[in-house]
Amino acid sequence: MHRLLAAALTCVAAAILAVGAAVGVVSLLSATPEQPNVPLVYFPEHSPEEARSSDAAAPAEE
């Protein structure tokens, strides 16, 4: 009976430790600061008509 009680208490302690670790990891992941939404690449702004006219004016490749 003594071993059974020790095994049961060990299982309960392991479960409590696992739940505590999971809650700790989730709280650490939620505590990350917000990242700025800044694009790394900027494209020049132009209208689609300008893009079509510049494509037509481009020299043909051979």
C-alpha cells in the first residue's frame, strides 16, 4: 500500500509540474512585444496605365 501511495503522489506531482510548465510557456509566448508592420521592400507607386506604356516602350530582346 505504501508503494501505491508513493506512485500515485508521484503521478500527481508530475501532472501538476507538466501543467505548470505548459502555462508558463504559454504566458512567455504571449508576452512577446508587438512587431512593427514595416515592409522590407518598397515599390514605386504608379498607375497601371503607366506600367503598360512603359512595357510597350521597352526595347525588344533578341
